[in-house]
Amino acid sequence: MNRDLLQWFDQGHRSMPWRDDPNPYYVWISEIMLQQTRVHVVIPYFKRFIETLPTVHHLAAIDDEKLMLLWQGLGYYNRAMNLKKSAQIILEKYGGHLPKSKDELLTLPGIGEYTAGAIASIAFGQKEAAVDGNVLRVFTRLLADSGDITKVATKKRVTEAVMKELGDRPGDFNQALMELGALVCLPKNPKCEICPVAHHCKAKEQGTQESFPVKPKKKEAVHENKTVFVLRTNGQTMISKRPEEGLLKNLWQFPLVDGHMNRKDATLYLREEGYDPLRIKKGPSYKHIFSHRIWNIHSYIVDVAEMVTNHHWIVQDELSEYAIPSAFSKILEYIEHEK
Ligand code: SF4
């Protein structure tokens, strides 16, 4: 199977900046970005990140606010903070060079089994498997393995099967598997007719491709209603920093309260908070989906008589200098187009 897959990969694969120049720093940054985000979204972020922070030294020294701004839109901001923490450890402990072994990579914040295996194999040619959701799907189909893929025992079985196939180009083999999962062995309607490893595939033989991978039923996402206020006066807008812990920690947001408020309740609420609302109009209403949580957002754009001074007011044009998560993008777009 190794030969068939690599032959297919060698005949042509998608160009990606970190593939075209697989230096360890690039591989590491790209793997972290790709943990929750698709390739076509990652590419422009990756290029901007590398232009701004071309080495581990730059990353270790970047100001937190600037780092958040570079990451803005990618979500899961912990990843960015872990990159910086890891860069500082890499400088202190490894002289600025990423460690080569999977075990050492695993000691860095934000690097788990999959990412350590991917970096060790792609950047350093180590014989390590890199088993993520795509590889679990491909391999449980190849083996017709009906184990629950969220279970450690199934992951272990798949990892062992991948290890046996790694051959002498483990980095390319792992990337070829990822490519196969992304382009051919799709979750729905896998393209078995063009699959380079079809004749190794037990699920194909049985005609049961779409029964794999086996996973438990998804937990229902929690729906939360939120009301967001864009408060403005004299060209200034109010933003506040989110708490140091929890969802979207340390990022900036427009004032936000739990629940939906109608215009009358919103006016009363703002008065209680010490504002004098002169004009209140409806802003966008939309859903923002996190991994297990959905915010149903209603928003109001409010002109107030004056600033409440113990809050953070900025000139509206400066909003782009603050890391405001994508949960608020629709509101940012709305006020941008209002101009
Ligand atoms: S034959 Fe079909 S199910 Fe099997 S690995 Fe290839 S694409 Fe996936």
C-alpha cells in the first residue's frame, strides 16, 4: 500500500507554502493552524504570520495583543498563546531549534500526539505516525475496523497499522494519507473509483465504505441567546476585554449580556448601567457557531449622550487594531458599511 499511495502522491499534490519549504518552524506553525481550520483558509494566515514572525525568536518576543491580532479570524486563540509559550521554551531549552523527537515535541504546549507525529515525520523524517480524524477515517475503511474512533484502543490499532506502512519516507507517507483523506476518501461519497489504494481496502471490497468511521452520536450544541451593544458617542466606540479564563479569553468584544432584549428592555438596561441612550437601532441578528455552543446574537447600535469613563472607548477606525473574535465579525462589517 505504501508504494501505491506514494506513487499517487508523487504524481502531483496540492502546493502549500509549508510543503514547498518544509522547514521545521513552518511545519510546526502550519500544523497548529490546521488543527481546527481548513487548508485554503490557513494559507493566507500562514503567509502573513511567517512574514511578520519569520523565526522562533520573533514569535517568542511578540507582544500578546499583536499575536492575537495576527490570529484574529482563525479562532481557538489558545493555539496562538501556546505557540508563543512553546517558542520561549524552544529558545531556552533547545537553542532556538525545534526538537526532533516526538517525545520532546510532546512536552511543548499545544502539541499533542498527532501534531508531534506530523512535525517529527514531515520536518525531521522520523518514523512516526500522524493520526488525525482524516487518517482514522481512511484507515478504519481500509481495515474495515468498526471500533469507535473516539476510543483509545481504536486509535492505537490504527496508529500501529500506519506505523507498519510508513516505509522510508514517513513524512511523505503521512502527507499522502492526509491528501487522500482530503481529496479522495471523503466523509460522504468517497471517490473509490479513483482511489490509489482501492485494492487494499476492505470496506470497498465489502461495499461498506460509508459505515466507517464509527463514532458516538454528537452531543447537541448548547444554544445561548446574547444581546450585543455597540455604544457610540463623538466618534468613539466602547469595547471591553473578556475575562482571563474561559471562552475567547483575553479578547476584545462589544458589551454583551445574556438573553435577548427588546428595544424597551435594552433602553432600561442601558440606563441602569449609567448610559443615556439618545438613539437605539437594531443591528444584525445572526448565529455564531463554536464547537459545542451556538450564540444566537441580537445587536443594537446605540448613540449615547456621553462616555461612561471607567470603560474602554476607542475611535471607531481603531477597531481593526484590537483582536475582536469572529463572533462579532457581522457587527464589525455592519458598522464598517454604515460609514
Ligand atoms: S477505496 Fe474508497 S473507502 Fe477505501 S480508502 Fe479508497 S476512497 Fe477510501
